[in-house]
Amino acid sequence: MPSTPPDQRMMRPQLPAQCQPALVKAQDLSPPELPDTGSLSRPILSLRIHDQVLYGELIQEASPVPAGGSRAMLWVRPLWLVSRDITQPGHQQIWNLLETSDLLWPADAFQPAYAEEVLPLIQQSIPLPEARQQLQAFLKRAWQANQCYTC
């Protein structure tokens, strides 16, 4: 496995399964006190299908279903759907998906999103009435693409 320079490793969000294990002493085995979960930052992931990108917050990694399921699944909270217009470079439509439902989706479809991609979306996104329909249409295309990928 190629080594990543330390400055690049720090910028990349890591899924819980990829986090480096901490050294634990025998006396440190009691569960730590956790802060309010509303203040925790979670990794942002992206799912790209053609000219659209879904950005979502990783909530939790779900274990594969023991009865035949072998793919790891992620519980993801959709944040934004970005559609790029290939006929007009630099033009994009951003749907705010904060009012939509969470997803349980195969982990191998997601990539880490970087701050440079995500931070501009926070200011540019506005809630639009068709956001749910856009998300549903995107997920149908993503599922079809994912089914072809696994064939």
C-alpha cells in the first residue's frame, strides 16, 4: 500500500473502520464521557454519478447482514446534491437536502469529500421545493449504476 504524505493524511476524513487504533492502558478501559453529539463533526462523503455529486454526512458504518450480505453499508445523512451543467463550465445547481431522509447505502460507492469541495456549498445552497424529487432521481441512477458495477 503506498504511503501518503503526512500533510495529505490530515486533510482526508477517515471512516471509523479506518481510524488508527489508539494505545489503551488497562486502567483506561472504562467508557469515556462523550460530549453532546450535536457538536461532533462527522466526515463528509461524496457519491458521484455522471454530472451529479451527492454530499452526505457519515452517521455510522453498518455491519453487513449475516444472512448472505457481504457489503458494508453506511448510514449517511444527505446534505447537498450538486448538478454540473456540462454545456456551461462553472455553472451548477445546488439542492439543499437537509430536510430529506437519511440513507443506508453501500460503502464502496462513497469517496471522502474535501473541505475545498464542501465549504463553498454551505453558502451557495438554498432549499428548493424539488430537492426531494432530485434526490430520488439521483438515487435511482446511482442504484442502476451500482447494479451494473457489481455484475
